[in-house]
Amino acid sequence: MAKKVAFLQGNEAAAHGALYAGCRFFAGYPITPSTEVAEVLSAELPKVGGKFIQMEDEIGAMAALIGASLTGSKVLTSTSGPGLSLKQENIGYACITEVPAVIVNVMRGGPSTGMPTGPSQSDVMCAKWGTHGDHPAICLVPASVQELFEETVRAFNLAEKYRTPVMIMPDEIVAHMRERIVFPEPGEIEVVDRKGPSVPPEQYKPYDTSFGDVPPLAAFGSGYKFHVTGLNKMQDGFPTTKAEIVQAEEERQVRKVEANKADIMKWEEYLCDDADVIVVAFGSTSRSARFAVNEARKNGIKAGLFRLITFWPFPEERLLELSKKVKGFITPEMNLGMCTGVVKGCIEGNAPVLGIFRVDGEPINPDQILDKMKEVK
């Protein structure tokens, strides 16, 4: 039997990926250029017994997401730029309470209102540093409509597996372009559900580390009662200021992601084995980079592409290895050097890093990348 094939916009693919992953709750607020995610789910969620709610603002949307997740639902919100800024306090709340949630943030020009309909890649630092305090960060940066579907499924799997918010950050070009997509059959892509308690309600503690760095999470309404707070907490969920407990809890919450980077990180290496110059790119910019690499090879330049699919955690160790055998890196990005700074920080000065920065609402084209390659000595 032939698989279902469709011609979809990136945002539409994200919505369908959420449904495939088992999403049954969406709360959001319309904002360009992410609104199509909400539009699709407003029609499709009721068909599968799910709930859709348009909240009064982005702050309320993120709060509703946390509440729904605590009842056991897989949850999604979508936003862009200024909306992400408004969500940050409650994203931090989801981090410290360890509530699974998925946030699609379509990157547009900024800061503030910026360029609502123009593409950007300037929110990637928000995914890690946008809310205050130390917390884990997982951020995915797909580059095609098919990949946006698949990475949305993976985002849910990671959120459920590690009890943490996960961000998907397509740039506006990926979110709004239309491409052929092949829908996977049910079961073809693994779908992960959160681990529930194995003890009776009277013995349950929501942050019981005897079960490991990711404690089982009970659902409100299932007979289990527990306390949820944005304060530092003990294993029973109630607040504490005891130094040794707070230190251990903060470290555990970061460790549950950092210790599992091999499971979380994902990237593509294209013609990197013998490359003298490697382009590090993500999202729609990586498509220009791939074309530039192919053209460079035709012209005798040994170029390769290192395409980020997971931005956080960042693949520092692999780039450090590659830096020991190349003459230089090119980092094209639709911001003023966010990825470039991270690359420079992890390669220990082994090779020059030449950035291409664009924030004028236009994409980086292959010729810009090819010209920059010629500067690598």
C-alpha cells in the first residue's frame, strides 16, 4: 500500500508531526509567521479527542500548556519572536518543575516587533539563555518540510523522555515553504511516552531520584497528588532552601540532558571526510550551503557541510575533532554571529572561523558562501 503523500507548508507539517507524536492539547496565541500551526491543530485536534484553546496572550498560553501536561497530555504551543520573549518566565517554570512541553518558535526578524514577515535565525540563544537561572536546553533546527515533521515527533519524544521543555526553531523560510512530504505509517517512527509511577499514590514523590535523573511523572486526576512549585524543591515537591538539596537538584536537572547528549544531538556531515573548509550551517541557510559546497567541489575546493539539526546541546566535541584537520570554517547565519561565537568557543583556536551575517530579511545565497570560502588560506 502506497504511503500518503502531500504538498505541505512547513508549519502545517509541524502540526501533523505533533498529531503523529500523540499531541492532544494546544494552547497558543496567533502571531506571524507561526499561526498556521495553530490553524491546522484547531481543526484537527477535536477530530482525535484533543483540545485546542486560543489564550488571551502568550503568557497564558504557556501556563495552560504546563497545566495540561500535568494531567498527562502531550502538549504543544507555537509562537515567534516577541511571543517567545513573553513565554520565557513560564518556560523557566516548566524547566524547574520538569514538565514535558514542546514549543515551536518560527524565527523572524527582531528584536521586538522587528520584521514580522522576514526570515531570521536569531532566536537560538533564547532557547538556552532566554529564561533566567541554570536549566537544561534542547533546541532542534530542521531544514526541510519533511524534517520539520520528523523533528516535531522527535521533540515530543525528547520532552517526554527527559521531562523538559523542548524547542523547535525553524526559520521563517522553512516554516512557510511548501514541499512534498511522505507521511510515515503509524509505528514507523518511534513514539515515546513519559514514564509513569510504579509505586502506589501514598509512596509517590514527583522528584524521587532513586529512579534516576528523570523521575517518573504521575498525571493529575489519576489518583496521585503532589505539589508543584517554581521554588527549589525537595523530592516530595515542597519548597526547600537547604543548600545541599538545592545544589543537587539544580545539577541533576542539567545533568539529565548533558549526560545524554549522545541520545539527543543530531547533525549531518556532507563531504567532510577530506574537506579543507567546512561550512557550519542550519535551517534554510544550510540549503544554500549545500549548493555552495557542491559548486566549490566543481571548482577544485575541498569543501564540506556540517549541518546542525540539534542546536542545543551543541556538538562541541565533534567540531573540535574536525577543527584539527581543516584549514577553516565558514558560518553563514541570519543573525549577527550567534552560531559563529559558539563554534569559535569549542574549537580552541585550531582553525579560523569566518562568519557571514545577514539580518536584512533576505536569505544568505550560495555565492556569498563561495566567496567567503576563497578567503580561507
